[in-house]
Amino acid sequence: MANSKSAEKRIRVNQKKRERNVAYKSALRTTIKRYENALAEDPSAAPAHLQKAIKALDKAASKGIIHKNAAARKKSRLTRNLAKQA
């Protein structure tokens, strides 16, 4: 339990940030899953979904939700999967 006003505020701020980060990360995973489903079911639509996934990864990395190297690794793997299908 917080003992000071500043500690109480810190708890509130951290909770807000956590909720935002969890929501953003969930949306990111959904975007990646949509790309993977498109790759499996309709390869012609996959490049458009890949662009959205890459944009979401870049945005998440710039906001500090995921590490920039993790974003680069995921983008590389997604792109490589598309190249394998072609």
C-alpha cells in the first residue's frame, strides 16, 4: 500500500501505462496473426497484411512497447515467411 501522495500517483500512472501497453501489444499480435492467416489462406493478400504488420511493429518499437531489436527480428521473420511462399 502506498504511504505518500506521490506513491499513490505513481501507482495510478503505472496502471494507466500498463493498460495502454497491454492493449497495444494485443492489437500488434492480432495484426501479425491476420498476416499469418492471410499467408496460409490467400497468399495474394499477404503482402498488404505484411505492410500493416511491419507498420504496427515499427510503431510499437518507437513507443517502447517492444524493443527495437525484437521488432526488427519479427519483421525479418515475417518477410522471410512471405518469400518462402513465393
